[in-house]
Amino acid sequence: MTGGEAYKQKLITDDALDAAIAAYLADPSKPVVLVIGDKRLDVAAAVLAHQWSADELAVGDATPARRRNAGKTAVLVAPVWFGCL
């Protein structure tokens, strides 16, 4: 299952997704994990695994909306892992 599939199934709310992305963008060095039932999605790992998102977040003058969209894209395409942090 990916983050996007969990989102479509309403296992991730808009508020939880927005909060996780905002927390990651505020301080990428701190762990941010989305809990989806008995599964976990590490936001930093999702960003690092998605090259386009990582590249977008590395742009120095990227707008806040551009940064949010890059983070959201990474989370939605990332696999959700059972019991991992």
C-alpha cells in the first residue's frame, strides 16, 4: 500500500497529512512518522526516496506551496510499511 492508496481509503486525513508535511518542512532533521493503522510512513525517508521531491526541496527560493507540494507528492507515492518507524 502507498500513502496515496491509504489516503484514498480515508486512512490518512487531510489534517494528518498536512500536519506531517508541515512538521517535516519546519525541521527535516526531526523524525516525522504518519501512523496509518498498524503501519507507519516515515516522511523524511519518503522525501529522500523520491528524487523529484528531494530536488524540489533543495531549491533555495522555492515557495512554501512548492515545498508543500513536493512533500505531499513524496508521501503519496511512498510505500507504507508494517510496524516500521
